[in-house]
Amino acid sequence: QQPLQPQAPANNQLAAGNADANATNGANQSSVSRVFKLQFDARQIVCCSQDSRIVGWDFANDDPEIIEACRFFVGP
């Protein structure tokens, strides 16, 4: 099975987003790195990139209604 190839517009949007983030944070170097591992469940996504960063997102953000809804998407 071959890996999925990103489409050009998505790549351009990602690069533009990273450039904006770098300008906002005052970073002098590019922070564009490939993601090589991604784990997720009903509430969270964690990804690892080639530049040794690990980033996590919690979509529930301590919202009790979202936390309650997430319990319906948990596997056996």
C-alpha cells in the first residue's frame, strides 16, 4: 500500500499557515517537518514529527457536554 500524497492546495495552505505562525512567534527558522506518527481517539490527537516535537490536542477542552458525547465514540 502506497502512502497518501497530499494535494498541492493543502500543502500551500499548510506552508502559509506555518509562515504566519513563525512571523507571529518571531521564529527565524522554518518549522515545517513531516509528521511520522499520529494517534487519536474520540477526544485527543497526538502527533510526532521529524524534528522530534510531540504535539497533542484535546478537542474536549474540559467542556462537559463534549466529554459526555465522546464516551459514545469509544471502542470496545
